[in-house]
Amino acid sequence: MRYTEVYNNTKVDPGIASILAAMPKAEIHVHLEGALSPELIHRLSKRNHVSLPADTPEEWQRFCTFISFDHFLECFRITTECLVQPIDFIEMAEDFLMNQAKQNIVYSEAFFSAILHLKKLPADELIDALSEGIHEGEKKYGNRMALIPDLSRDKTRGKPEYQEAVLNLTLKGRETVIKTTDADG
């Protein structure tokens, strides 16, 4: 990726774009599932037999040039449907960290739509897969990532069992991170 491609929707002098790209950065509000590469989504759709409105990663990227918030939500929904197996979540975390590293983003706090995935996998499997992907991605790319499980208002309002499921996932995930940190010294 050329540095100026990161800024292709604004007019930025190439010299300034180069300086901005080289600067270490932190991203503290990003939605994990919304920040995946078209190549990964295409691969996951094939693996998990999810139909995309595009035949290639390039077509998927063009399709997801958002024209409205509703269009963004459609792309987000399709992306989350492609995430089914534990390996998908491992690859998701690694893909995200790889793309962040390309932009010299050294630390990210990423929102994770937990309730959409707890219907597919038990919390322990989800945590293990995400932990493995984050650990491997951080080791490969040298950046760091923290997850923030979100409570989607439209999915959890009036459903205390969903809210409790996300809370339990968060607490189990926190316990896993503390154990991992203690084990690493």
C-alpha cells in the first residue's frame, strides 16, 4: 500500500501523507468486523459457503464503498455472517493487526460485536480463537490490540439474557488476558 492510498478520499499533499503514514498511531474507535480486508472476507465466504454480492475481493471492496449508513450496516452484516468457525476468528484478529501495521498503527482498541458471534460459538471457543489470533498477530506485526465487546442496542434491548451473555464473555476474556499476562511474566 502506498502511503497516499490511506488518504485517497481527501486532498493531502504527498509529502504530508508520507509523514502521517510514517508516524506511529493509536486507533481507539474501530469496529473489528468492519475493518477486515476484502481478501479475508472473500476467503471466509468461500470456506463457509456464504454468498457475497461480489465474485472477487476487488468487487467486494467496490461494493463496500459505503453510500449510506444502511449500506455500511449491510456490508457489516454480510461480513459477520462469514465468521463461523474458530479459525475464522483467529484469521480475523491476525488480518486486522496486519492491516493496522501497514498504517503504522501500533495500538488499537477494537469494538467486537460479541452477541452476533455468541450464537455461533460457545464463549470459551470464541475467547480462545480471538486470543490466539491476537497473540499471533501481535507477534508477527509488532502492534497491540485490545477488544471491547459491545452491546448492540437493537440486539440486546429488552433481552437481559443477551446482555448477560456479553458480560460473561467480557469477564471470561478479562480472566484469560490476566492469566496470559501473568504467564508471560
